[in-house]
Amino acid sequence: MHTVKPQPDAILTPITQALQEGALTRRELKALMQRSNGPAARRLLYFLATTLATGTLVYLSQGSLWQLPAMFVHGIVLVHFFSLQHECIHYTAFKTRRLNDIVGNFCGMVIMLPNRFFRYEHCDHHTYTQLRGSDPEMIPLPQTVSGYLYYLSSIPYWKAKFSELWRHVKGEMTATEKRFVPKTEVRTLITEARCLLAFYLTVLLICVVFNWWAPLWYWWLPVILGEPVMRAVRMTEHVGRPTCSDFKVNTRSNRVNPIMQFLCWNMNFHAEHHYASSVPFHALPALHKKLDGYVHVEEKGYLGAHKDILQQLLGFSPRVDSGTDDINQQRPDSTQP
């Protein structure tokens, strides 16, 4: 097949390289970007059925030694509402924009992640992926194994989320947030945070007044128990990869088992998602096949990614965040720590 060589001064990304070298045609990319309500509706039905099934395990295990393990399994499913919300804020879960908003807000209530705010923050993450001082969602490579374990505990995550929610309820935005939140949206995001807090307080009030603690056993505690699993999954996406703007190396895709691929809504194909973020979740496996050789794939999945991270922390491998910052891609107003 005849290939077109890029111009010397052209900006080359994995997707443009794949297009230029014939691994993927523009027609194929356009086809992969087609959105539909059907795949997400079916996946959501199965996902809710899975949530019901794990919730039933919690019910059946009440008062036994199996209750805590059951809550942990249920929590793993609940925290993966994040994966669905992530698709919704990209407007790629459903074809219908309103459906994405409705489902995304529901997911946000489950895991305490305001949907509209998350959309703006995540957009900036895609613009400045793995660039220190610019990527608002960047998880730095820990300095020590204890720092690694502390992050996995999800304690710093919850501290940040509660602080963020309370700050927004009070009408405050950090300097970082002001960079990616349009001024016209600040009031909307403050209202969103206040509505979310009001919802949680209403549920808590109902629990106290009626002595009804189902939300504690079937929702709040399972989410807390399951969040370390989500922290472990999120680390595999970028942590331990070079802090630069090159998507060929700054993002991992992970080969995982069918159960985890179902729960994460195919987001294990994370590198493919990052440079073709308009491709819906159900088309990511096909895009993955098309882009074989154009992305960094961890063949051993999540465990392999964490092995890589630990090897860097223990000094068995060089730290890839050392001397790789892409200064030219930093925000004009950002500074290196």
C-alpha cells in the first residue's frame, strides 16, 4: 500500500501516523465514531443487573463472616459507575445527549463526583495529559512504596473529593479550577455541588428519622471498600509512564479479563481512547485491533502495570518521570513544581 510520509515539521500523533501509514483510514475512523443508544442501553441493563446481584449477596450474607467480602465485591461494581460516567461526559455512551446527561448525573450521585464539573476537569486532562502542572487529573508517580500504598488506600482521594465538594458548596474555586471552568459556568457548578450535598443530607436525615440504614450497608460502605480497586485501576492508565505529550508512550492500554473489561466499559483500551476520544466505548476493541503497534499495551494487564510501577519505585527500573517533561506543551500560565 502506498504511504504518505509526513512533512518534517508536521505534528505527528499516533492517530495521524496510523492514518498516514495505512493502519486506519479516515472512513474507518468515521465509522468507529458513530454513536448509538443501543449498545449503551444493553450494557447498562447488564451492569444494573450485576449491581442488583452483588447487592443481593450483601443481603444474603447479613450477620455472617461473608458480609464484609460481599460488601467489597458489591463496592467494586459500584465504583465502576465511574467508567460509565466517564463515557457520559464524553457524550459517547449514548447517541442522545440528554441520556448522557441523565445517566452521568446518576453515576455522579453514586460515587460523589459532580457530573458537570467532572466534564470540564476531564476535558483539561485530555488536553494536557501527563503534563505536570497542567493536567488536573494527573496522578504523580509516588516517591516511595509507602506513598504508593497510601494512594491505593484511597484516603488522599476522599480527602480531596470532600474538600472539593465543600469548597464548591461555599462558592469557591481554586486557581487550577478557574483555568478550566468557564466563568459563565461557575455558578452552575456551585449549584450542582449544593444540590449533591443536599441530596446526601436528605438521605442521611431519612436514615436517622426512620432508623433505616440500607444506604449505609448497600451504598456508602461498599463504595468506600471498593474505591481502592478503582484507585488501582486508575493508576494503570498513566502512572509510571513518561510525563510528556506523546500519546504513544504517556498512556497505557491493558489487556484484562472479560469481567474487568465489562466493568470498566472497555476503558482498559485507554491509549486508544486518548487519541480518539470521540470513539464510543463499544468501538474501542475494534480501534485497538486497528492500532496494533501504535500504542503502548501492557500485555499482563493491571498486575503488569503495577509491577512496572513498583519496579520504578524500588529502583529496579529507571523512573520514567525523570527528565521527560515536555516543557513546550505546558500551559502558558503553568509552572513546574
